[in-house]
Amino acid sequence: MPAIIPLDSVDPVMVEQLLDRVFGPERAARTAYRIREGLEPLAGLSFAALDDEDMLAATIQCWPIALTDPRGKTCPLIMVGPVAVVPEVQGQGYGRALFAALADALGEGAPPQVLIGDPEYYGRFGYSDRGTMNWDTPGPVERHRLLVRGADPAVLPSHAMLGPWRADLL
């Protein structure tokens, strides 16, 4: 069972090295990075998993973002990702342990969570593309990979733009 610790207790250089290893150094050009541009991860919702030798093996980060409809009304969301597990331990429960830690930290009544990822993998944690097909992003996205969890899609705008959640959006 991996040891789960707060991500902010890990050297940020090590986290960046893990992310580069899993996703490549070009990862910062992805749409998910544009959605959360200029933000800091939510410390209480971002975790690291250590292997049996206390080495960094996986991370999950969460970010405060917003879904803004055409009239300017914003709905707060939490963007999950990147979720990264080093290749040597993929399939050994690290992702499952990180999502369990996130679920415990979120508790009841959390804002909806959104991510861009593999629907087959993230579906096991309750993520679905139901309701996201007409959401806009500040870059390209494969529509079936834009996933949301934790909200009745009927309460979220059907047409809206994902972007950073900032005080100037209020």
C-alpha cells in the first residue's frame, strides 16, 4: 500500500521531474495547463504517493477553476490533474490510493471536479463526459476526454468556458 502524503511536503523539483518523466517535457503546452494558468494547486487536495522505499512514485494535483457561461455567470470547479504514476508501478494501486485520499479530503458537498483524461480509467472514480460536450476550453480537447464528477450535469451550464478561478472573476 503506498504511503500518501501532502504534495506540498515534496520538493517541487522532484514533482516536476516525475511529471516530465510520465508526460514528457512538452506537457505544459497541453490545454489543461491553459485552463489553470497562473494558479497554484490546492494544497489540501494535492497528494504524493511514496513507494516501499519512500521514493516519489505518483502525484495528484487539484486546482481552483471556473466554468463561465455566456452571460458571465461562473460556477466554481476543481480541476484534477495531472495524475501521474511512474511506469514501474502503474497498475499497482497508486492511482486508486491517490483518488481515495482525494475523496476523503473533499468530503461531502465539494464542488464538481473536472479533468481531461481517459474515460475508461477515470470512469471507475465516477468521472463522465455527460454534460461536458458543449464546454469550451482555451485549447484543443478531445470531447470524450473532458470529464466531470460530483455534480448533476443539469445544474451546470451546458455551454460555458473553462478557465482559472480568480477573484477578478467574481
